[in-house]
Amino acid sequence: MLQSWRERLVAAGKTKMAIVGAAMHKLIRIVYGVLASGQQYDPTKLLPPKLASATP
């Protein structure tokens, strides 16, 4: 999930610390969404529609 996203940021020329900051922000939004909704974490909700339908 995060690995392909990280590779895309590296290809876009982002610095290491910019990628770390973006990853922290992304993870905090995921955690907040889980806590605010009260639902269990579902990693398929984070994938784009094409990839979500391809996963078993």
C-alpha cells in the first residue's frame, strides 16, 4: 500500500524528509478515520478501485 505510493513520491523528486512527513500525515488520517468511525481497519478501502477489485 505505502510502498508504491512512496516510489511515486521518489519519482516525483520529493526529498526523504518530505516523504516521511507525507507518510506520517497519511497514517494519522487513516488512524483518525478508524477511531472516528468506530469500524475495524480495512486495507482494501485505501486502495484505488482498480486494485481493490483485483485483490483476493
